[in-house]
Amino acid sequence: MELVRSRRGLQKKFVASLLIVGFSPGIVALFATYLYSTQTLKNTIGDSFQQLAASTARRIEVMIDDEIDEARHLAAAPLAVRFSVETSNRSYRAGGEPAVQAQLLERSARWEQFRAGKEPTLPGFINQRTLMYIQSWLTIRPGEYNNILVTDARGALIAGVSPDAKYLHGDALWWKEAYAGGRGGLYVSDIYEQAPAVYLLDIAVPILDQAGTRAVGVAKFEVRRDSLMKAIMEIRVGERGHGMLLNTEGTPLICPVLPPTAHLINDPLMKQLMQTKPGWVVAEDDAHGGHNSIVGFAPITFTNKLTETSLGGNQWYALVRQDPAETYAPVYALLRTVGLIGFGLVVALATLGFFVGRLIVKPVLLLQEQADAIRQNVRDLASAGRFERMRMGTARPRVSVRTGDELESLALAFNQMTEALDESLKTIRDQEDELVRKEKLASVGQLLAALAHDIKNPLGVIRSSAQLVLDERQPDAVKREVAQYVIDETDRLTNRINHFLRFARQKPPDIQPVSPRMLLDAAVREWEALGKGEPITTHVQAPDGVADLLVDADQIKEALVNLMINAREAMSHGGTLTLSAAAAPGGVAPEAVDIRVVDTGAGISPDHLRQIFDPFFTTKDYGTGLGLTNAKRLVENNSGQLEIHSTEGRGTEVLLRLPALSGGSEKETHA
């Protein structure tokens, strides 16, 4: 069986192994680098965002506490604020409660007329001194406040910078929380939208009496959100990172990217943020379209104790976030760098592996070529004739490998094996010559014994017949009969001697192209000339397209005649003999033609089939037993093959597969 092997299979495997060895650690290293870098980045940026959020929270705390202190400072002004408030409170003592209520309603109506522009002068119940004082307060910090109000114990307006404020504030939450029934309290509202794009923060403080134990009124600062925005807007992380202020409801009170109503912080993230201490988390959804964002946070606590309703009853938190793509950009850049370096190393490793593999594979290929040459030589020896084998051997230039490793040892062992094979073949040739010589001697002995046996009896008959002819007393009829008998016995001896001569001769074939049809017709004519016995129907089938045979026509014709004689003897009561020629089935090399000789005779038993080609073997009472032996030898001398298939009682088929060229179409004749 022919072995199909890749000429570069080992080199490919070597390079593939290097690539696997190179890529596998590289992939693991990339994955480990990604995990380590990501975790390190999360910890570093998370800590940084936590510190930013904590510092922002402290700044907002300080800003609110400063505003509360400013409001307290204004409320504590004795002449400008407290005195005017106490004076207003004393004015309510002159009459009963109905009179006070009527007075408040009348003043509220006059204030509304003033606000509507129907009364040209400021009403007298607005304290001019207090108004001038709070106006001067605004000049110190312009643009920070939307309005500053001072009210008495009834929630009535004492003075206000902006005329937009109502006169009565007793029902307002900020007034109730700050006055607290005279106990006083600090109130800070949630950030609210007063007008489109105008966001305010109310800070209300009580105005205490001279003893500082009881509230006599309330001062209110309406702080613009812009002042708080400064603490948030200054937080910039990269290009898209920013800070936020939000409450526990998830409403962003201050966000430099989106307006408060545009987005809400989702509940899962709020649960992560609602802690008592600053920290950082990885948010699955940061409400800005980012996923797996790093978010730093810190709760905002105030030094001053606020009322429970302050900040809308919520807690404030400072938050710092960044777009994940920007956050993890250094990791991705590192991975790209590491990947490119790793890929470059793998390419270099593969290139090196290719050349190293080539150095390793080259000696192996030399050994393979030498092994193929030896294998072909052994195959040629097996198919060559005896005289050709005398001139053939496995000797080839030895493989020279100088690697200093196992490959050199393998090449040395291979060369030694080749030398041992040459010695073995030489020994086999010598033994073959001896066997051939002994076989020839044995064949000659058998030949002489058979020849002596076959000649002895006819010679005795010829001698006795000659004596009868010499006897003058014998009638002429007897002498003629005896003479004819002598002729028959002489022909028989001649036939026997021809068989022996064919067996003994080793004439090389004279190879010439010959038409299968012509060869079959010539064999049939010669066989019919020798014919006798029962009539036999003969069919010759020879397609015109069958290739010409490359054989010695005389030798193959002789083999066919021997086979046809055996077929005639097997059909003692008559039958059909078919000779056909056809191209051999595919896969036969070189191209060949199959010639079949098929009879309908008695057939051959399985036991005899194993011996039919042995010299001098015969099952008949007459004959030399050399017919099939000579036929097989003649076919094989012409580089052909002869096979016999027979079924006892049904006939025999003989196949001759002979070398040929190319040929044509089929036609059939009957003889």
C-alpha cells in the first residue's frame, strides 16, 4: 500500500506548537492584565471619586452653613431688624384678635395694590430702616440672593427687597418651621424652580428677642442655586466626568449635563448610594447612559441642626461620575499595547519557529527520501526477474546529518540499517542462485525420469512392430497396420519431446505489438488443426477498441493452444469454448488487457486446483503434466498473470492479464 505523507507535516506541527505555546500564555496574560488593570483602575479611580465627592459635600455643607450664619447675623441686628419686628408685634396688642386680623387683611390689600402699581408710594407699614439695611446687605453679595424677607410673629412682611413677595407668610412652610410657635428653628428648603430656569433655595432663621430665648419673627434668604452650582461645576473629571447633587428620591438637584427633570437616579443605584459614609460603587446604570460606571458619593451633613422638614425631608448626596468609555480608556490602551507587543512576539516566534523547524525537518526529509528510495528498490526487486535482480541492490548515497543530537544518531542508525539490508539482499541472492541451481538439477532429474518412462514403452512397441514387418510370413494387411502403429507411436514420442523441450528452454520473449483479435484467431486455427474428438462450438469475442498487446505473439499463442487443448479434453462429450478480449478493470497499472478462455467441461476439483501448475502433475492416464506449467511460464515471461477459476461439473475459466497499449470496439464471431 502506498503511504501518503505530507512533506512538511512535521514543520507545520512544530510551528503550530510554537504558536499555541505563544498564543496561550499571551491570551492568559491579556486576560489577567485586563482583570488586574480593571480592578486596579476601579480602586484608584473609585478612591479618587470618593475623595472628590467628599470634598464637594464638605464645600456644600460649608456654603449652606455660611448662609445660615449670614441669615442669623442679619436676624440678630438689634436696631435694624429686631427692634422693627418687636415694634410690629406690639402693634397687635392694642385690639382684639378680630381687629388684628382686619388690620392684617387691610395691609395685605394695600400691599397687593402697591405690587400691582396702583399705589405709587411704599406703604407705611413697611419699615424703611429695615428695608435699607437689607438692601445694603445685598450690595455686599450681589447676585447671590433672589430676595431677603423679614417678618414678624404674625408672618406679616416687615421689609423685603423684592416686591414680588406676598405680605402674609404665616401659612408658608418655611415660616412655620423657622418660627416654630416661638421656639425657633433652622429651615433649609429643597432646591425648587420659582420660574423657568430660575432655581432657588430658601434659608429661614428665627429672629430672637433680646434675651435670645424666644422667636419674635423670621428672616428668610432666597439663595440662588447658582452659588451652589459653583461647587459642582468646578468638578471636572476628564472630558465628560462631572459632579452632581441629588436627594434620596433620586432627583438630581444640580447636574451640569442634564436638567433636573431630564433624568432620575434608578432605585438600585440609590440603594448603593444611601450610606452614612463616603464611598464608591460600580453602577450598572448611572442614569447618563453609562454602564459599569465608577461612581463616588458622599452624604451631606450640616453643622447646624435643621428641622425635620428641611431639604424636603430628604438627605442630600454629592456624586461624582465619569463616562465608562473614558474611565476604562487607559485599560483599553494598555491592552492594545500589550496585545500588539504580544502579537509581534508571536510573529517573531513563529518566524523563528519556521526556520528552526526547517532545520529540524530537513534531516527527517532526507531520511524519508532515502526510505522511499529503498522501499521502491525493494518493490522493484520483488517484481524483477532473476537476472535483473542480480544487477540490483538498495545501495544509495548515505544520509549525512551533522546535528550533534538524536537526529544524527537516527541517521547513523538508518545508514547502518541500509547497509544491513544490502548484506541481507546479497545473502538472499546467493541463496536464490543456490536454490535455482538445485531446482534445475531436480527438474532435470524429473525431466529425465519422465522422458525415460514416456520413451521406453513406445520404443518397445516400435521394436516388436519392426520384427513383425521383417517376418515374411505376415500378410501385407498386418504389415500395413503395424507400420501405421509405428507412425502413431513416433508422433506420440515427438509430441512428448516437444513438451519437454518447451519446459527446458528459457527463450526470452520477443515483445511486439499484436492485435488481440489476430492472436485469438491464430490460436483457434492451430487448435482446430490439432483437433479430434466430439464437436465443440467456439466463440471469439474481440472488441475493436481493445488495446494492442505488447507480448511475444508466438509464446502467447502457444499458451492459448495448450489451454484450449486442456479445454477440449475436459469436454469429452462436446460443449462450448469461448475466447474473449477486453480492457482490464480500472486501477490496473500498467494498462492491461484481459483474455479469457472459458469452457463448459468437467471442471477441476478444489484439491487439484492447488497443484495444477506443478511440473509433471496430471490427473490423466496420458500426458506429461507440463501443459499448464508451460502456459503459466510463457505468460509470466511476457510480464502477464495467469489465473484459473473452476467449478467442478460446471466448467473452467482461465484469465490471462497481459500488458497492452490502447484499443477500440467489440465484435463477435462464431466458429
